Amino acid sequence: MKKISILVMVASLMFVSVAVGQEITQSAGPHNLEFGLMCYHFDYEEDLTPPLKSTEDGWLPGIYLGYVYQKPDDLYTKVFIEFTDADTDYDGTTMAGIPVTGTTDNTFFRFEWDIGYTFDTQEGSSLCPYTGYGYRSWMRGLGGTAPYDEKYTWHYIPIGIKGDLELNDRWSVGANIAARLMFGGEIAIYYSDIDPGYNDPEVDLGDEIGWFFEFPVRYRFDSNWSFVGTPWYEYSEIGKSDETYLTYYGAPVATVYEPASTTHQYGINFGVTYSF
């Protein structure tokens, strides 16, 4: 991932050196393809009574790809995919309160499709309310002396509004604020990784509302190409799940549930956009 980041930065500098000083004479089209790198901080904490705790923390790299159709006084649509495969630092306890620390192997995936309408408020600015559908998954590979995986999945409905303002023919800024209404959350706990005699319990997660904010800054260095840097913040929350049984060769041995939790994420995306 570090090598990819260096190559992207070198390529960006080469583009800038060629583009600076050139006059932009052609308007870009309404179709926009964007791809780039993510760098963000992940902070997860389960709601447990002290001294019990379970937290994940760390700076993570990621990649993303998106398509946007946006035109004044017309329908708006966006498709966005992001992916991360990286480690976080785990700080927690056993159910008996014994401290446990280590490294967790994580795979995060998010897909979102939005649809709305772009209102041309005045020359160079627009507002766009939107809604859509989103899906998230988190494969959490817990380490330690008895490693096992947990897989979180849930769906959500984004309800948001975004605005864009063109400062001149090269620079533009924007803001995007959205609530994310979670539904259909589940977690599967793969205790069979420890011993094949255990079952793999699945429980429904409690649905909660999350929030997302981003503030893209775009520099257009060509009629069709732009650089974009996007600081962002996301707050998500999961409610306590229902309960089920952990069994060993069919015999119940413990009650299993997923505690409520909160996650704070913040970072910046660096990308390149092709408009046509």
C-alpha cells in the first residue's frame, strides 16, 4: 500500500507540472469517474461494564472507486465502493475481566448507491438532496491464543444533502451531510475456528442511526481531469443484539450476544476524477 501511495503522489506531481499555467477552455461533462486512496483513523468501542472492555484502534489505508452523474436541474446518481484490508490494535478483556491485547486482522467493505436531484441555485453553485441504499461488512479476525473470526454485515438508507460551489474555472469546494439509517444487521461468530465441535452462532444486531460528513476540495488541471482531496468523518452505532447459544457438539455451553458499540472514523481521501 505504501508503494501504491508513492506512485500516486509522483504521478500527481507530474500531472500538476504539466497542467499549471494552461488555460481551460472546454467544459467537462456530467459523468464523473473517481478513484483514489484513503487514509483514516478507526476507533471502535463496545459498551461493556468495567473492567470488561473491547476496543479496536488504528490508522488504516484503503482504496475507493466511484461514479457520479450530476447536471444542473437534473437527476443525480452516485455509485461508490471502498475497501480496506489492514490491522488494528485490540485492547480488551476476557469475560472474566483478564486483560487481553493484540492485533486484529480486518477487512472492511462498503457499497453505496444514491439518487437525488440537483438544483442549480445560482451561477456556479448547486444543492442536491438525495437518498439511496448502502451495505457494509466487517470481517474481524481476532488473534490471541485462540483466534477466531467475526463477520458483521448491515444495510442502511442514506438521507442527505450535498452542495457544491465553483470558486473559479479550476477550484471548487463542497459539503455533504447525511444520516444513515441502519437495518438488517447481523453478526456471525466463527467459534469453529477454535474447535470444530463448536457451532458458529448468528444473531441480529440492533439497528441505530449513524452520521456522515465530508468536505471535498477539487482542483481541475485539465478540461476533463481533476484532483480531489476529501476530509470526512463518520459516526456509527450498533445496538445490542438478541441472544443465542454457543453449543459444543450440540450441547449448549454458553449464552452469546453482541454488545452495543460505537465507532468513530475520520480521515481524508486523495483521488483523481475524469469527467466526460
